[in-house]
Amino acid sequence: MATTIFIIMIIVILLLVKIIRDKKYLPGPWNLPVIGYLHKLDPTAPYLTLTELAQKYGPIYNIKLGMLNVAVLADARILKKVLAKDETLERSPLFLIDTAFEGRGLAHANIDLWKDQRKFAANFLRTVGAARVSPNRKTCESLIKKHVDEFVQIVKNQALGKPLDPSELIIHLISSTGSSLFLGQPFSLNDKKVSDLARNIHVFIKLLMIGTPLNFLPFLRFLPPYKKKLALLKQAVRTGRDIQGKLIHECEKSTNSRPNLLKAFQLHISESKSDQVYTLDQLHRLFFDLYIGFTETTITSLLWILLYLAQHVEVQTKIRQELFWVLQGESLELADFENLHYTKAALAEIARIRTVLPLGVPHYASENIYLDGLTIPKGTMIMPLLWGIHMDPKVHKDPEEFRPERFIDSDGKFFKPESFLPFQSGKRMCVGEDIANMVTTIFIAGVLQNFRIGAVDSVPIDFTGSCGAALTPKPQKLIFTKI
């Protein structure tokens, strides 16, 4: 009898502790032992499951993915507060991410390495003109225009008025631009390394889906389906390094005088006399991080832009009219962009309605974080649910409706609301925001000054996308006709 009473008392105490804890810590759904909430995540669109939970439990809640506590942030104000803290600078431990990046490079580097390489990368981008404030910005602008003009000429000569899947040309455009920026030399259209590297990056990104169970339950790697996935990822890493090695070797032999990542790396070594950070391995990893960050997200953004403009011809027409009024038939200068209010609004709306990184890039709480009476415990993964922020009906009325006007103020000018975070926020936000905006702006101006973009007759455009680390459009054809 005494034993029974003792057991009941223990159970009651544990329940009381849980109730008190739940008041202090974050709300959230019930989680199963070991697997947590993984069994209920949509395997193809985990961002949709997490957004549904945000509507139920609020803009900040907790779930367990495997054995890892995850704080899901679906509110821009909360996200900015949390990611501004030094306690959230670390990246979260995720098995596939750790396997691929090993804590080096830039995007997933440990804090000390990240601080050094972030500064180096920002200085390099400024040197080549790929930053808002740079003496070489006009040079970078001209380089991008050259690649966009090549895209326009290929469409005019080979595909005008015909059904065209633009993805291969977009891949070449952005891959070649990236090579020009980082290695000082473009790809030729028929260079096999372009298609090889693009395919490798695409496979790599698909395999790095944040919500996959293998990220949270590493022991699954011994089971056949996950064993195969891990083998594919390791092969993609090896293939990527092989291609990078060839590109960097070609860069090393090149006699052109353009600045490039290799020269900047070598200069830093000669000035600092340091060989602990600036190694050949780190050069490869930094190049890969910058290249994949620029190419994959920009390719994805441009493809979404083309699809939405093809679907919404009235928006395309308004952009073209604004381009004509502002540019008067001349090519776009980036200084003109400040006057392209509707164009900026349309590009922002596309970035909102099809967030390229719907789950953002996860962070990690290295200490307890206290926020509005709640606690994010030390050791929690912090997931910026950018999709949930951008598709919140309380913030964006009728979020599934494509409406550029939501980014236009009462004076008819573009404005960027607090709830719009395509590049996330915080100290570790994307270092390439400026170059990404430069490319998309110059591209859309160059294309719409030359073509009308339309859907293929009787073939509806598919906007569902395919989710890996990024939300990419499915392959589909469009029609480009001459203005």
C-alpha cells in the first residue's frame, strides 16, 4: 500500500513539474519518445506541417525532432530578436549538414572560423563590386549585363516563339556569372563542367532537406533507404570537390588580371603569415559555400520569377511599362532601380509567396534565451520558419493571392515591411544579399525589355515546387515572344 502511494505521489510531482515547466517554456504538440514529431512531418513539404502548428500553438513553439528540442519561430519580430543575440550564433548539429560541411567553409562554420571567413568574404565581394558600397560596383554591373545579354541572344536565336524550359539557360547564366565573380573567368556555353557542377549542386541541395529523419536520428544511416541517401550525399560532396579542384586549378593557371578568390586567399596568407585557417581545404570549402549560396538560390529565384510573370501577364505588363518610363529604352543602371517601385514590389511578392528557403537556416541556442516571459533552453535548435512568416494571414491578407501592391505604400512607392525576410536576419544572415538583388533586377529588366513571357497553351503552370534545402520549381516550359 505504501509503495502504491509513493508511486502515485511521484507521478503527481512529475505532472506538476511538467505543468510548471510548460508555463515557463514554449508551448507545442505532444511528442513521441525517440522520434518526437518526425512521424507527423509532411516528408515532401515539412514547412507546411510546421506552419499549421504555428497557427495552432502560436508564433513561437517547441517540438522535438528525434531527440532534439526545436524552437520554431514564425514571427518576424521574435525571429529578429532571437537571431540578434550572440547566444544564437552557433549552427545546430544536424547529421547530414555536419557530414557535408564538417564545421568548415562559411555557412556552417563554427563561430570563430565563421567570424574570420565572413569578414574575408565580405571584403572579397566588396572588391569585385558585389556589394552595395564598392568602388567596383559598375564593373560588377557590366559583368552581369554581359551574361544577361547572352541569355537574351540565345533565346532570340534559338527559341523565340517556341516552348522552352528556361532552366538550362538560367543555370548557365548564373553559373557563368558566379565563375566570373569568384574565379575571374566565365564558363563557355558548352563547358561540361557547368552542367556537371549544376547537377551536383542540385543533388546536394535535395539531399540536405532539413526535416529529413536522418538529420535527427543518425542511427538510421544503417538502414537501407537512409544508407543509400547518405552514400549519395557523400558522393555528391566528393564530386563537388573534384570539380572545384579543376576550376581552382584552371584559375591558378589563368593569366587574366581580374580579382578572384584564389588571389585574395593567397594575398591574405602572405600578409598574415597564417596557414591554420587559410588552407587549400578551406579555400575549396569557402568557394563551394559562396558558389552554391549564389547559384542555387539565384537560379531558383529567377525560375520562380519567370513562372509568376508568365502566369500574371498584367503584372508583367506593368513592370514593362515602368521600365520604359524610367529607362526610356536604355539598359538598366542600378541607380535607376530606386525609381522602379512596382518592379521591386513584384520581385518582393514573388520572393514572399515562394520563399526559396522555407525553413530558413537553423541556429542553435548555446545558452538559455529569455524572451517575453518564455525560455528557449540551452541546446535547442532554432528554426526560422520563413514560409510561416511570409504566409501568415494575420500579417499578409490572403497570402496565397499574388499581389505586388502589398509592397506599395500610400505614396505609390516600394516599402519593405518588417515581416519580409527573404534573406533571414541576424548576424549570420546571407552575405550575398546585394549581389542576389543586383542579378535579379538586371535579369528581369533585360528579359522584359526584349520579350513577353507566356505559358504554353492548355498547360497550367505548376507552382507547388519541390523541397530540399530550397523550394525549387518543377521543370516546365514557357513561351518567349519578341516585344
